[in-house]
Amino acid sequence: MHAVDTTTIRPTNLVDAIGSAPAKLILCGEHAVVYGRPAIALPLEGIRARARVRLGAPHTGIVVFATSLRRRWRVAEDPNTPLNELILATVAQLAPGTLPDLRISIRSGIPIASGMGSGAAVATAIVRALAGSFGQKLTAATISSMVYASEQRFHGTPSGIDNTVIAFEQPIWYIRPPADGDAARPAPIIQPASIATPFTLLVGDTGVRSPTRAPVGEVRARWQASTTAYNCLFDNVALLAYRIRDCLAAGAIYELGPLLSQNHALLQQIGVSSPELDALVAAAMRAGALGAKLSGAGWGGVMLALATPETAPQIAYALKAAGARRVFETTVAPYSGAPAPDTV
Ligand code: PMV
């Protein structure tokens, strides 16, 4: 009896497949969400990461082409990076015991390390494309938890909000209850966030790349040093999140603006804003925004400003004049709160 050499087992029924996933914005509650407080996140349907999976030449293994980064690598050369681990884990789940020859091409319009969920979107697009290639369907919940495992490798203590909003592609209200001693952490509370009226957001990119891990780690150190003060800041963010949820559900856009600005003030106190973010927030407000705040982990990356269709052009102009490298405009559509279909 010879041992089976898994490298010789090639799945024969693979088809070319593509998968995509949206960018995301955190409307309120970043950082506090890591400490069990609620946050609201929105998918940005129009800004996406895309992955394409094709059958590779025999015995080439899995090769990844990151077109936007001008990088190419073989997964087997470094199987322990978070993304390579995710690819291998996904293949192991879809076709256990096989080592297929695949070419995975990635293209993304989402700025990297900017608070728009680039890493989670690329990971989700790859999992979707792999599932399509193996002719299988994975639920949004399954994809979300696979990407979460990979995010943990990147960020240490992610709340899980990025992978959730990106895999489910719907506005979400998200709470990750804190761990209670040694007991297993309760599952996150994920509810659709209902949106009564469309509203316009301008997203200004400072152009400063800021990997999530650094500000998240700094906030943890500060929380450990000044636990009462930081818990109080997080509680104040939570109060805003509840009020923001009510405004969205009621279509009270003019009340929403000041609440977003108050969230920015709390993020400044938490210590995750930066001169560049503050300059863009101030410029948006001077140009007539109803409210503005940084979005994501901070210290760089993006901010968002709430506009009306009338004020949007002047705010976009002001953001560029104040140094924004890129400005995206997005209209958040009304959303009934009904869950989206749970498919790949
Ligand atoms: O990864 P980013 O920059 O989109 O932001 C993550 C949001 C944080 O609340 C700061 C961290 C987390 O895991 O929720």
C-alpha cells in the first residue's frame, strides 16, 4: 500500500469564476466596537475588489496575481501569510485533500490601509471566486467567519465588523459582546440597519496609509492605562450610535449630521485622529457639510462628510483643496432592514 500523494490529486471539474466584494465605511462606533459597544457600517457597492480564478498549468500550484499592486506570488512559497492561509483553508474546505493548480488574479479599486475594508474585501472576493470555481455556494455567514479568521491574523483583535458588512453587503448594526472571563465569547449581534431616506456621503482620502493594527494597539494600551476614562469615552460613542440608528430609521438626516461630528470629537479624544483627518473634517464643515468624522481605524485613511445633493459638489471641491488625495461620492440607498439573500 502506498501513501496517497495529495499533490497528484487535481480536481477536474474546476471552471473559471469571478467573485467581487464591496468597500465599506464605518458610519459610527469604530474602536468602541472592539470593546463591546455598537457600531454601524455600510457597504459601498460601487467601489469593489474583484478576484478571478482560472485553472493553471499542471503542477504550478496556486499562483496569485495582484494586478493593482503589481505583485505575483506562489502560495506554496509562503503558506503562512494571512491571505495565503485563507486561500489554502478555503480550498481545503471546498475540495478536501486536493492541491489544484490555480491562477488567482486580484484587482481592487479600494485604497489600501485606509479604513475602507480593502483587506476584507479582497479576501471575500477571493473566497467567492474560489467557491464559484469549485461550483459551490457558501453562505454570507460562512464567508464572513472565514475572512474573520484571516483578519485576526492581520489585526490581532478585530471586532469582526469589516468582514460582516462586506460579506453580507447590507447596512449593519453590529455588537460584539465582550468575552466574559474564560467563557467562550458570545456570537456577535448582527442586525440590518434600516435607512428611511437616501443620503449623500463624501469620502475624503488623506492619502496617509495607516494599517489598522497600529491605532487599535495604541487604543488598547491607553485603555489598559486609563480604563475608566476610556470606558466612559466608549460609552459616549455607544450613546451616539443608538441615536444615529434612530436617525437613519426615521430619515432624520439633519439630526444625523451633528451626531457624526460628535463621534469625530470623541475619536479625537480616543487619540486616533490626525492633523490630516482634522483638516479634511474642518474643510468639509466650512463648505456646508451637515456633519463629518474620520472613518475606520484612524491616524490616516479616510473621513466621511454628510452632504445634501446641493452641497456635495462644493464639499468635494473643498476636500480636494484641503489636500484629499481622492474624493468618493456615494448615495446611501434606502434600506428596509430586510436581510439580503444569504448567498455567495
Ligand atoms: O480596518 P479599518 O481601518 O476599516 O477599521 C476597523 C475598525 C476598528 O473598530 C478600528 C477595528 C475593528 O476591528 O473594529
